[in-house]
Amino acid sequence: MTYKTILVHLDQSTHTAQRIKYAAALAALSSAHLIGAAMTGLSRYVFADGLVSANDPTLTHHVEFLRKYATEAIHSFEKIANQEGANSIESRLVDDDAVGGMVLQARYSDLLVIGQTDPHSTVPGIYPNFPEQVVLNCTRPVLIIPYASTFKKLFSRPLIAWDGSPAATRAITGALPLLIHAQKVDLVVFNANDEKLVHGAEPGADIALYLSRHGVRVQVVNHTVKTDIGQALLSLATDQGNDLIVMGGYGHSRFRETLMGGVTKTLFTSMTVPVLTTH
């Protein structure tokens, strides 16, 4: 199982280069086709409804400026992707808003690579909740690169946060092309006693067996914590030297948290390593 098409979001953020390097390295590893997509920021519905007219010089000038801005991001993508060894690349300049455009483009890809929101940096056309909105609406696994990340190498020791949920199952399936190349994979179950009907007598054993059949070298660890699980997950990743976190929506048995609440929200705002997630 490998990725055949990888899509990476392009903008003029100072962190975009790191995002492209991760995507290009993944494409080189999988011999995948790498697509860099830059959105102008104007919804496609504006064009479909004829609200942008060639006879309106003000709107035309604005659209031309946005397209020029997006084109600059594409030029950077092409340069970096070639330097990082991606063999098959494609650039797309799309007249659409960032969320809607990337979600639509992702339907035809195996993996979408985006960046974490940097609270200290403003990028035109990119709202602070961009990653959350993309994950909520995307039908593909999404790899989020921290804004403070420095690309060194691809993931050798991922950490899977397993809660037995459908979202976590989809995240693991979406991460398999990465997991099979890892030297070691840690699978953690937090507070398994709270979900006895989900985890069974040996929490994590069934999913670990599934992974081992795919050739994944996985070990299961169980932790009982009374603190915030999101922070516990980040601390564990730091202590163990994990370089990727794989997780879906994470919740409690009685009042399941929404995807953008609780653990996931903590990860989105405080991630220290890339996170691969699904909705």
C-alpha cells in the first residue's frame, strides 16, 4: 500500500517551504505524483454566478493581483519539490477559497498536506481555523505540519493514539503507507477502563494484530491519566522521541467530544510533531 497522489497546500506563509519538503519527501518515498495547489482566495461560486465580470476593472485588477500572489507560491513549490527529489510534480492555480478549494482538490488525492496555524503570522485568505475546517470537511487523511517544524527526515517512530473509534480507524488506514516504513510504531491507549466495551480484555491488541499483518512493527502501551489527554499525548511523544502522531477524533464514553474539541483541539494548537488525522 502506497500513496499514489499527494496534495500539498501552497500559500505565501514563511512555513510553506517546510510543508513542501515533507510532501516532496513522501512523494519520493512512494514514487507518488505530487500536486501543489494554490488558491486565489475567491470562492469558485463567485465565478460560477458571474459576479466577477471582465467589464469591471476594479474586480479584474483584484483578481489579477490574487492570481499573481498565488503564482508566486507555485514557483516556490516547483523549485523546492525538484530539489527534494519529487519525480512527478504538478502545479495548480485554483480560483477558490482556501478551505473549499483544498477540500475539493483532495477528493482526487490519497493524502493532503497542510500547515498548522501560526498565531503570530497572518496569511491573506487563510483564516485561523483553516486546519480544523479542512479536516472537518475532507474525505482524505490530512497531514498537518507544525509551524515550528524543521524538516530533517521522514517518520521513523510514529505514535498512534487509539481509542477504538471509527475516526481513529480511518486515521490508521490513511497512515499505513507511512507506518509500514517506520522502524518502530508505538500505539497508546489512554484510560482503557473507561471504554471496556470498546477495547475488550486486551486494549489495543486487535488493532496491533491488524497492523502486524501489514508488516508494521508495533508495540502497545496503556496509560491511565487524570490530566488532559491531549497534553499527556504530547508529553508521551516528547519522552519517547516520536516524530509523528496518528489520531482520529478522540472522546470519552458518556459525552463524546466533537472533533475540534478536547484532545484534538489541544493537538491542533500545541502540536510539536506532525499530526495525521481524519474525520
